[in-house]
Amino acid sequence: MKVEAVYECGQLRFLKPVTLREARVKVVVEIPDEAISNSDPYAGLDEETLAMVAALDAIRNAPPPVDDGDEVSEKLAQRFAAFALRKDI
């Protein structure tokens, strides 16, 4: 179903009332290219700060360490499953 909405201060406001069955629903939003700011969020930062941001991104995006010989605990397996679910949202 296609519905029109207006984005305002971080929220989507439907132009016509919509009642959803679930409290949380995945949607696809189409934004016109001319409405998107192309500014670089890191513009104006010095090289040292950019290097720090890159290092933090590498840490955030690194896969969790698991040795082939070690058994994965139940708690760690649950965390992996939670990360997989979060990725799909």
C-alpha cells in the first residue's frame, strides 16, 4: 500500500490517517534526491580526528573473535542471533 507522508523534525506524518495492525512496521521511504543534503559530516575535521573516526569504525565493524577450537557459549550464541536479527530490521 502506498501512502503519502511528510517528514518533519525526525518524524513521518501521514497525510491521511492510517491504522496499523502492529506497533512496529518496516516501511520503505522514497526521498527525492534534491531533498537530501550532500554535505560531508566529516568536512573540516583535522587528519588526527579523521584517523580516530576510521579506527573507531574499524572496531565497530569488526567481526567478533571466535577461535575454531573454542566452543561458543550459549550466551555468546544468543548475542550472535540478536545481532543477526538487528541487522535484518
